[in-house]
Amino acid sequence: MDDADWTQSRARLPRPVVTLLTDFGLSDPFVGVMKGVALGECPTATFVDITHDIEPQGLRAAAFWLGQAYAWFPAGTVHLAVVDPGVGTARRAIVACAGGHCFVAPDNGLLEVVRRREPALRARVIDSAKLGLPVPSRTFHGRDLFAPVAGRLAAGTVPFDDVGPEIELGDSALVPEPRRGERTAEGQVVVADRFGNLVTNLDGLPASALATATVRVLGRTVRVVGTYGDLARGECGAVVGSFGQLEVVVREGSAARDLGAKPGTPVLVDW
Amino acid sequence: MDDADWTQSRARLPRPVVTLLTDFGLSDPFVGVMKGVALGECPTATFVDITHDIEPQGLRAAAFWLGQAYAWFPAGTVHLAVVDPGVGTARRAIVACAGGHCFVAPDNGLLEVVRRREPALRARVIDSAKLGLPVPSRTFHGRDLFAPVAGRLAAGTVPFDDVGPEIELGDSALVPEPRRGERTAEGQVVVADRFGNLVTNLDGLPASALATATVRVLGRTVRVVGTYGDLARGECGAVVGSFGQLEVVVREGSAARDLGAKPGTPVLVDW
Amino acid sequence: MDDADWTQSRARLPRPVVTLLTDFGLSDPFVGVMKGVALGECPTATFVDITHDIEPQGLRAAAFWLGQAYAWFPAGTVHLAVVDPGVGTARRAIVACAGGHCFVAPDNGLLEVVRRREPALRARVIDSAKLGLPVPSRTFHGRDLFAPVAGRLAAGTVPFDDVGPEIELGDSALVPEPRRGERTAEGQVVVADRFGNLVTNLDGLPASALATATVRVLGRTVRVVGTYGDLARGECGAVVGSFGQLEVVVREGSAARDLGAKPGTPVLVDW
């Protein structure tokens, strides 16, 4: 049972680990006070920020990055993910476990990619009253609900089974899957990273294909290479990026800027 | 005695906690080297950043955010706050304790809101010579004075009473209090957060009033709602924000941008 | 032997300390997943970010800042530094030790200033196969090679001697030294910090000279002062900055903006 995986792994960690992913930015104290509250419940926690620079309400990018990042952390980690445009409305607040990892988040699609990778994901809705949590503010459930629950889970003071009733996660369609043909795949740009690399949803391309593959985006055709150094300075190409997704890149430049591509821009691969 | 509260709470923490708030940004190594120095004095410290994105010399925003954030951390925490336009001039460097919390900061108004919330705040000026600290650089007391003192306090190697002579904090008027009438209050914008929400100094509004209250700012009149979801997309309104202050917001937009409001802009509430 | 200094110091630290310096920014999960991987190898590590805001491929600024920052951390610290334009090409991946500090980085000049300050620096190339590390991705050696090696070094599970064969570091000329005369020195701007202060490579100026020294940059002549408060608001001058380098500054302004100076701009001091 996947929550048993997480439960046992958590107990074996020398120190609890809590990751954070939000759209709060780092300019205001929101992330800091979430950590303060989590420390109150779990005084020995180590915090690692995945990112807080998701654009406001950017559920697509958040779901994508959480899905790429979580498995690089030790089994037993608690992932506190709060991108929550529906705060204060009827959306559910949940805890979900799979593959040795535990997620505390709103049920709004944020776990869509995690769920795709962990079909055995099990979720429970947070029963605040049962957990003795005070009524949260209307606007900052990250601090008032998600952070203390993450802290208690990380500390082991609340077992997954005591969080609340088991539920099925809601459906979402934030991060589409590519359409795959025999020697072709059609996907799209999901996010641009800090370097302007266009990260697509095109994963799982056969290695044998990559040597001859071409990529079409916004009227351009570029070749697939092994790494940035295989391109000339300023040349546009495609690489299999570090998370296994095809990326459109410009060596020592910015593909996002040069191509004017954005999340949703179609990208086609043929080989 | 409030420093006894902090002293006892600190001793009970499984691990020392040190928060940091500065205007140094995260692009340069200034914050990192402060943590390095604090680790030298307190090798088991957990650090939590409150924010480092205060605009340079932004004492008003810094005093406001420190005052909102500190109490969300466990009792026993040491708060290292350095927004220090007067570095190298005659301003005093101090340690202050109240309510289970300890603050290491310049005496320049940075603790103004903390002091308003903790009337029993007691302060001591840092006696560097007595503490055996080397002469600090002229420009980086965060690293040379405040960080090592914060580290020693967090580690328990220097008790509050040994920091230096007790003093009265200087007066400051960075974060004004609202003017309150029978069914009205007049305040101002203090800061804009990352989302463009205009956070005001209007706190403590009676809950019964909020259902009928209207808010006037820059010629506009908006209603007070419970949360963002109660507004239409793009609609401007006011909410009681997560720190108890009235905020002028635009749902899935930016009130700061749409209204052109800035810190100091007057905001009136009637009910 | 300098690696013995580091080895012994590491063993004496109550908790392992790992610093990070990259050009990855904090908007994407790259830094977070490096920490996740390092935690997998060293579950009790404390992480401190030096900076992740080096401009992409900014080896000069990275080498400069790493050289200024490392020694402020406790002896025994592991510094994980990844600015790696040559990722996936023939550049070597190394571990180097000196002065109680251990560095895990590409051999591309990133350690140039460290090496200048620590002439006894010894380096070994990372033997991935010997260490049992899986084949890394082509584009993210920070996560696949440098982070796990840093984690193992910090945990003490791999001694420096077992990293791989000893080598001489390659030559580089990223951060030039000033030209020094009897009563003059000619240097250049290396980086601009967040405040717009122009940090130069002019260090080691005699204290007695500073009272009468003048500084010439881009056609302007300014005086050297003790600290910002010695200048009028908006006045341009020079100070010995917190890392011992001469800096051209504007009190409560930005010298970078006001002067239009950039990295490489010549700066002359006469006294």
C-alpha cells in the first residue's frame, strides 16, 4: 500500500524533509510563515523549496514541475504544494500518498502529473475539525491548514489514515499528453525555464529515433542534438532535457524569446 | 519577564531557529555569508527566510512585515533583521526580547510594529567589545555584528542579559496607525504584495461591520467580501487579508497596477 | 595537507553543511532537486544558498563571488558550485580541497579566485564509474553528478582520496588582478551588486592611502569615504566594501545606473 511505503520511509528518515511549491513568490513573508507554522509542528524539519515563482494561479506549470521534481527527493518526504486560486471556495484540501511520497495540496489538478506517474495514488480529504485545527483564514490556507498538516505528517504525529475520509481525486486536464503516431508525436510547450528553454510534454521518445529526428515549431524546423555544446552559438535545436522531456533550446540564448513561443504552442517531432 | 520567556522557550526547542529579513536580495552572497557566520556560532541552526526583497532602505515595509510574521514562528526563535541605511553611522545595534521571541536588529524603527504588539519588549544595546567580536567592516554589519550575535543567542552561548546594557528603543513613525471613528476608519496602503494586493494598516475592523462596509481608494468605491472567489474575475474589492489587515484586491488581477495605488495612498472604510 | 584540514573539520561539524552557487535561478526546480539528491546521500545536511542568480553562463561573477564567500562558512563545509556552460562536452568534473573547505564543481575557471587565495588547493577528477554513479543526463550534471558527490563528501561516506585521480586544475583568466604602481592601481568593475554598487577587483589598498585617494571611472573623479553615510544623498563615491574590494557607490542610489558602468569598465585609484 502506497501510504505504507511513505509511512515506513518517513519513519526511517534521520530528519523529516518537507518540500514547498507555491505561487507566493519570495518577496512577501508568506512562504516564511508557512515554514514557521510547520516548524511549530515539526521542529526538526529540513525545508527545501521546489519553486515559489509559479506565475499567480499557474496550475499548469505547477502541476508539471511538481510531477518532474518529487521523485528526486528521498522516500518519506512530505511535499507541501499550494497554488490555490480557489482558496475559500468549495475546493477540497487533501493529502495523497504514493511511491514513498506524501503530498499536501488543494484538490484542483495540482497533483495531475504526480497521479499520472503514480496510478496507485491514494487521497484523503483533510478533516480539520477532527485534527483540532482552528478555523482557517479565508485567504491563506497555506499557513492555516496545509502547513500545520504537512508538519504533523512529517513529524509522524498524525498518520495518513487519520487525516480524514478517503476520496477519489477530481479530474483535471492541465498538462495534456502528446498524441503519438508510429514515427511522429505531437505535443506542446508546457513551460519556459529560466534560460528560455521551451520544455514540452514530449517525453518517452525512442532513443534510436533521436539521431534522425526533426522538430517543427512555429514554422521552423530544427534538429535534435545530444547537448547544448552540439549546437553553434545562437543556434536553435532540440534536446532531451534533464527531466526526460524534449526541449527546444538556443545555445547561449533564449528559445522562448527568439521564437516567441509560449505555453500551448504546438511542437511536432518526426523521425 | 519577556526575555525569560524567550530564554526558556529557546532552551526547549529541539533545534535552534533563526529567521532572516533584509533588503539584501538573493542575487548576491550577502544573505548566504550571514548564514555561514551564524552557523559558525550555532552549527545546528535551522534558517528560515522571511524576506530579502525589501526595497533598498525600505524600513516601512520591513517593519510592517516583521511585525506580521514573527509570531507565526515557534517561541524561542531568534529573528535576525537587517535593513540598515545607517550602517557605519551612529545608530545603535540592539537585541530585544518579548513574547517568547528575540530580535537582533539596528535600532532604527525596524522593530516599531513588533513593539506595538509587544509593549513589554525589552532591549539591550550590543556591547561588541564585551562579546569579543572583532571590529566590524564599515558596510556589512549584518555579517560582522548581527549574524554572530544572533548565532550565539540561538545557540544559548550568550544569554540575553550578557548582550550589553539595557536601553529604551528610539522612537519612530514608519507604519502609522489608522484614525478610527464610530463607523469609519481612515488608513493607508502600507505595501503591495507579490499579487498586487494593497495591504493597508486597517486592522481590527469589527466583523459585524464587514458585511455592509464599503472602501474608498483613489476615487473608487468597492465592497468588502469574504474571499477572492466572491468577486467576479477582474473585479476590485476589499478583503480582510491573512494577517488581519484590510487589503484592496482584484480577483486574478493586480490592484496595485489597476488602481495605480502606492504605499501611503489613503484608504477609507465606512460601515 | 589541505584535504586533511577539510576531512578533519568535516568530521567535527555537528551537522554537515553544503553551500550552493549556480546560474539556475530559483524559478525552476533545478536547485530544489539538487538538494533532494544531496539529501538522499546526506540526510542531515544543512543547505545554504550563496546565490543562484548568476547570469546564465556568468563564470566571471560566479568565480568572483565564490572566492569572496567560501571562507565565511565553517571549516568542513562542502561548496557545490555549478555554472556549467560546457555541460556534456569534454570539461572535467572535479573536487578540490584547501583551507578546510571542499569544492565540487566543473573545471572551467569557477575556482579561479578560490585557487588564488588558497595556493595549496588540491584537486581530483570525479571518477563516476568508481563511485558507482549512474550515467548522468547530458544537460543536468548538477543533479546527476555534482549533487550526489557533494552529498557523499558531506556525509563522510566518500573520502576525498577516493573521488578519483589527482589532477592540476586548468588555467583560466576570468577575474583579472589589478595592475599596481607605487601610488596607483588600475583595476576594473567585476560585478554590480543588487544595490547597483560597482564591485571592483581592487583589493589590498593601503589603509593610509584611502584618506587621500581619488578614484576615476568613466570620466568621473570621486573620493574614497569610510561608509555610505559619509556621502550626501545621491552623491557618488568609493568605499572599501564588505569583501575588501573597492566599490564605486551612490548613497541611496545606484552607481551602475548613474554611471552606466559594466563589468570590465576600468577603474583607477591614485593616492
